[in-house]
Amino acid sequence: MLIILAIAIGLRFYQLGNVPPSPDWDEAALGYNAYSILRTGRDEYGNFLPLSIRSFDDYKPPLYVYLTVPSVALFGLSTWSTRLPSAVMGVLAVLGTYFLVKELFKKDTYALVSAFLLAISPWSIQFSRIAFEANSGITVNIWAVTTFLVGLRKRMWLPVSAALFGLGMYAYHSQRIFLPLLLFLLVFIYRKILFTRENKTSIIAGVITGIFIVAPLIPVMFNQTALLRLRGTSSFTDQTGLLSRNIMKLEQDRRAGDTIGELLDNRRIVFLKTIASGYLSHFSMKWLFLTGDNQRHHAPDMGLLYLWELPFLLYGIYWIIKYKKGPAKAVLIGWFLISPIAASPTTGLPHAIRTMVFLPTFQIFIAVAIVQVISLLKNKRAAYVAIGLYTLFIIYNGIYYLDKYFVQMNPEVSQYWQYGYKDAVEFTEKIKSKYQKVVVSTTLEQSYMFFLFYTKYDPVKYLAAGGTQSGSFEEAHNQFNRYEFRKIDWSREKRDGTILYVGDPKDMPHGNVMNITFLDGNPAIEMADQPNGAP
């Protein structure tokens, strides 16, 4: 197990601050808000110890920010320190998977192979190396279930499990649907073992502990402003066009006198079809093994799982369903089936972050299959050639992934990671004294946050001046020091050499002060101070 942990640490910590090539806006916001809470006890908006991080009106759950506070305190504000908690949680997930599988199957071989597969998993590595809240939730989930299973034998662990289930509600939005379902599943499966006279005190203590931890979050979960996140990602809001298309279809049915069509195009049926489609999309082999979704969610030309794992995944599911008896089967299959539920009614599906709760079920299925296949082929000489050839394919697939992630990813996808802000900030910091102010275009998405992050601007000063004045993607009125963040209208700007303009190529002609490119050579950020009369 120590070797597996060493592999997990190496894959998550190597070049952590440099691959991916830049923090995206969410990472920068998590880091700076942790820095602000460390220095002032308040976030960028001035909210004291918030339980919902407003950040661009995205209203993030708070766990990751608070995990980042000690990291920033120890190592300073940087990309590395902001990503550090995620890397640590990724390693703890690997360790937790080992103990989880031991509790489920009572077999060390299953546990070791499952932990190893999670250690090298492209899905886990991707999100263990970036400051995304969902990754911390996966680790909490694994340990919550593990301590629950241990608690069936040692009652003192049941309150610990309840505390972890409660803590998981602070990790990521989808957790707030997934975790109650998972807890209900566990309680139902183990009800005869759990609800005994001997466990009564531990169960009561666990319920009280869980309520105590979750209670402060309840007002936040049902706050109207915090619900903006739900509305923004829902498939059923007007912005998706689903409702308007449904109304048009119903009107066509009525004009045509199509009674059956009116029944089938009923809004409730359309909603159910949309949810079912969203749910099933997460079992797409193409998505899982070949393409992934958003470019920030996977290595180039890779899915979320290794291609070599596909036959083992299918066989593992088959073997568990057909041959495995007992509660472990119900836990694993149930966990697997409820994982996409929270994401099903949202947009942009399938979605790797909202369904990270799948982990580590994929790895457990695959591990079971590997162990079973090896046991079937043991001492069969005819199988050695096939095993050897498939081992070569596994090695090739692994090397291919490592090259794609650690070598090719940065130059191929730097534009998706808001690359260039660090260079822009470092350059403007050197020359800003020459200008009355520096105007940064809001076409550069969430530009104010990157300037706060990279300048490590004192949160005390920032909040004293009013802090962040607006959220969402408008960023109007956000300013600090000599920096002003707004839209740039080049034809109307005061171009007398006293103002430095920072924007993307659409905001202004080719910059005469500095031009920053993405790692593939395409233009990223331009700076200009051209006088009036310049084109």
C-alpha cells in the first residue's frame, strides 16, 4: 500500500503549480477568498466566515476555501498552495478506497487493486491537481462510507460517519442530493445490523452529530440568492429554450388536432424525458473512454478512464451482479446507479465534475474483474501470450496518458485555462507607475480576480475600499489600486498615453506596449497606450 500511496503522491504533486498551465477563474477565486478569510475573516464581498462563497454569483460551497486557508497561511498565496488541498484530498481518497474495499469485500487483493486504479485514474488525477471543490467531496464520501461500515462492528465510528456525511454537504452542490441518497441506501441495506439495542446510543449520537453539522447550512441551501446556482444550471430554465420549444410544439399539436401529440408533448413528460436523457448520458462509453467533456476536465484526446479498462469494467459489473452475494453488491451497484441523479436535470451533460461521485465505483468494478480474470487464467500457458499482449497495451495506454497530460496538455489547451494573466499582472506591476491608471477589459473573463490573486493585494485594503462591488460576469465597478475593470470601447477611450489598456485582441488594435500569447502561439492578451489619432 505504501508503494501505491507513493504513486498517488507523485502523480498529484509533480509540477502541481505548473500543470495545468494556469489557475482558471474558479481556482483564483478560491485562493484569494481563502487569503482574504485568513487576513480578515471575510470573503471578497465582506461576508464574515461565509457558508456560501458568492464568487462571481456562483455561490460555491465553502469547504474547499476553508481547507485552503491553512495552505495559504503556511505557503503564501500561489497556484501551488491553492491546489495543494485538492492534491492531499486526492491521496486521501486513494487510502480511503483501500479501507472501503476491505470493509466491503474482506479481500486485500480487491482493496489493493482498487486503490492502485484510483491512484492512476485520469479522472481522479485531473481533479486532484486543480482547485475544484468536487474533489474534496469524493474523499469525504469514501471515508464517510468506510467509517459507516466500520461502525457496524465498532459503534464508536457511527457518529464519526455521521459527521463526515454532514461535512460532505459543504463540499459541492451535487453532494447535497447524492449524500442523503447514499446514506439512505446504506441504512436500508444494513438496517437489520444497524438498528439493534446495542447500537441505539451510537445511532442517537450520530443523528445529533449530523444535525448539528448540517443545521447551519440549511438556511444557506434555501436562500434565494444561493439558489441562483441551481437556476443557472437547470435544464428547465427559460435560458435553455426547453420550455419555449415545448410550448411551440404543443401549439402545433393543437392546430393540427393531434390529441396524442398533445399528450406526449405534455410538459411533465418532456421534463421526465430530459431528466432520463441526462441520467443515461453519463453511461456513454464515448464520453467515459474517448472524449470526455469540457477541455478542463480531461487530458487532450483522452476520456475519463483508460481505454484498456473498458472490458474489465463490463466484466466487473457482470460478475458483481451475477456472482456476488450480500450487502457489498447492493452498496456498490446502488452507489453506481444513484451517482448521476443530481446531474440529470442540469445543462451541459454529461459532466465530469457533477458526477465525480461515481468514484471509486468504476475502479472497484475494474479491480474485481482483474482479480477474477487473473484467477481464471492462472497456470494456463495458452493465456500467457494474450496476457502479455494486453499488458503491453496497458503500458502503452498509461504512457500515452502521461505524455498527453504532463507534456502535451499545456500547449494544447492553455486558452481554456485563462493562461496569460500571470504574465500580464507581472508586467503591469512593473510599469503601472508610468500611468494614471490601468484599465483592464472585462472581455478577459473575471480579470479583476486574477489581478487580486497574482498581486496578492491586501484584503484589508480591498475591503476597506468596498471590496467586490458586483458579481456574475459583469464585473462593473470593480477596481482597486490603479486598476479599473470595465469594458473597453477603443474608439471612445482617452488615448493620450496616461492610461494603459489591457484587453484581448477584440478590444483594441495590436498592442503597442506588450503582447502575450497562449502556449500554442495564438494571441491571448494585448496592452496598449496609443495616443489619440492612432488607428
